[in-house]
Amino acid sequence: MSDTQQHSVAFVRTEAIPEREPPYTASGPLKWMKDNLFATPFNGILTIVAVYLIYMILSSALPWMLNGIWTTSSLAECRTVLDGAVGACFSVLTERWNQLLFGFKYPSELYWRPGLAFMLLFVAIAPVLFFDLPRKLLIFTGLYPFIAYYLVWGGAIGVPLVALAGCVAGAVFYQSFVARNFALGFLGGVIAAFVTWYIGGLFIPDGANNTAWMRAVPSRDLGGFMLNMMLGVTCVSLSLPLGIALALGRQSSMPLIKVICVVFIEFIRGVPLITLLFVASVMLAYFFPPDSTVDLFLRVVIMITVFSAAYIAEVIRGGLAALPKGQYEGADSLGLDYAQATRLIILPQALKISIPGIVNVAVGLFKDTTLVSVISMFDLVGMIRGPILASTAWNGVYWELLGFAAVLFFVVCYGISQYSQWLERRLATDHR
């Protein structure tokens, strides 16, 4: 074979060329910094300014935190130990942690009760937040409010049992008649629940449980961060279904229902929460029967719930308005009535759209629970402003206490925000 014929045969490589490392400017930290921090001259200037500000803050805060004192019993002892050096007096946290978390009146030997209720809270909300878990766990979710009530307040066990019996009776009546008529099932369920509560209340003994571990603790003895958590969880749980009902009522074709919902929503949104709290503290008791002694905690829950429900209603109304008209027409074409179409087609899509707004209201509501300190309820901020700073031992300690409160609220609010982002990604089926 000639040389020309040999070179005309195509060459096929039998092994790949070894990979080579990319240039150091096209990968790794330098690439990331170039793309994210110094992409343009203006971005580079902003990055330098931001780094300088962070350096100034950390250079002042880190020595103060790292030199903190944890073992003294007063501010004066902290200053003596520091001897003029820069440092925080974290001893107030180790000395008064129980008051910051549980208030100054809740019995110390019963701290395990709200602590256990707090841990069970995660078990109860898990099947609600993460819908891949077995649905049987929802049984414990339904029982948890009554278990938590008994753990935190104690007293006669008949109170939560009667409350549970009323809810079960209402649910059974509703399920029995909702297929025939939604309004009849709903009203009948409410009536059945109230009748059960009234009859059951006649058989509850007046004396509270006097056992050492489950004795009654009045609401006025609740305080600290425990009070903020109880108000936040209770009011968010109650305001969401109430907000859904108000949003649907505002969209109703019945003029009377629509006017009532519009007036309620606009009135509540036009009144500051602190005004409603003063109403709960002073005036709301006059709206109940004269012989009834409505607890201040319950009155505050009612006012915070209706306040947040008005805002949630507007958020959900925006989600309902964002749905295309074809969704309603599709439900009609399937022969679904109003209740079925709302439950199976309209609300699931509207709630998915409304997730960011609902989470925003929930975070704001949880932070607004600190306003109860103005009506003499000693929550976390109330404990700081009241008994702790009023004592001679810790008068003058501000940054340590307020920083501790900020960390607790940040952890809870950040957790809510991260869950909402995960839920949005999980439900973003229309973008896959």
C-alpha cells in the first residue's frame, strides 16, 4: 500500500484525552467572587463598603461577647470581675433564665409540664407541615390542643375531656349532614358542640385537681417566652380557618354575608392591635354574661385572632382573585356544588398562591405577641421591662436581655420562613 493510501484512512481514537483542570480564574472561589461580588465596578464598591461595615460591627461586638461573664449574681459583680474591660454580663441569663422562659410566677417544680407540651408540639404539627407522613398521625394532632391545655394549666381533667367531647360531637354531626346540605351540617355541628359543652360542664366538679404534679396554674401565672409561644401558636391556628371563611364570605354572592365580612375586615384592619388589646383587657368582659369570669388570656386570644384573621382574609382573597375563571367553570362542568368545588379545586390553588402572604402575617403576628406586655401580661419582653430590670441586682443590663429575646424570636421566625420556602418549592408543580 502506498503512503498516499495509508494517510487517506480515517483515524479513530480508542481512548479519551485526559481531562485537564480549568483555569483558576474560571472555577473555584475566584470565579464565585468575580460573578457575585465584583461583576461590575459598582458591585465591587458595594462589596468593599459592606465588608468594611461588617468588620466595624464585628470588631466591636466580638470582644464584648467573647469577654462575657456568666457566673456572677449581679451587675455590680460583673463590673468588678471585668475591672474596666469590655465585656457582656451574660450572668443575667444564667441567673434569670427560668423567668425569661416561664415567667416569675409559674411554679419551678412544674417546668416540665410546659416543656413537655412544647416538645409534643413538634410531633403534633409534623403531619400538618410534612404531608408525606402517615395520615394516622393526624389523630394526635387533633388531640394535642387538649393535651397541651391540661399540661400547661393542669386542674380538673374533665375540662379538656368535655371540650374534646364537644368537638367530636360537632364533627360527627357535620359529617352526617354535610353531604345533604353544607349550611345545615355546619350549623348543626356548632349547635351539637355547644350543647355537649353545656351538658358536660354541669358534671365537672368545682374543685380543681389538687395532686402535686397536675395542680391548677392560673393564667395570670403564665409568662416569659412560653406565653409568646402559646399566643402565637393558638392565634395562628385559629385565625387561618377564620380568615378563609371571611375571604369566602367576602366573595359570596349573598349581599348580607358579603357586607358583614367586608365591614368586619375593614374595621379590624383599620384599628391598631394595641387598641384591641386594651379592649380585651378592659371592655371585652362586658360582652359576656355577668356571672361569667372570662380569663384575660382567652380575651387576648380572641382579639389577636380576629386581628390576624382580617389580614389573612385579604391575603387569601388575593389568591382567589388570581385564579383564572376557567377553574370555576371547570368545577361547574364537573357537576360539583359550591362546597365541593371550593374544597377540592378552588381553595387548594388559592392557598398555594397565598403562602408567602400567610407566612408574612404569621411572622408579624408572632412578633406582635410582645404587645401584651402593655396590658400587664408578663411575656418575654414584659419580664425584661418589668421584674428583671426593676430589680436592683440587674438594673442597667439591656443589651444582653434584649439580644437574648431577639435571638429567640429570630430562630422561630427564621424557621417559619424557611419552611414556607420549602413548601413553595414542593408545591410548584406548574413550573416542573
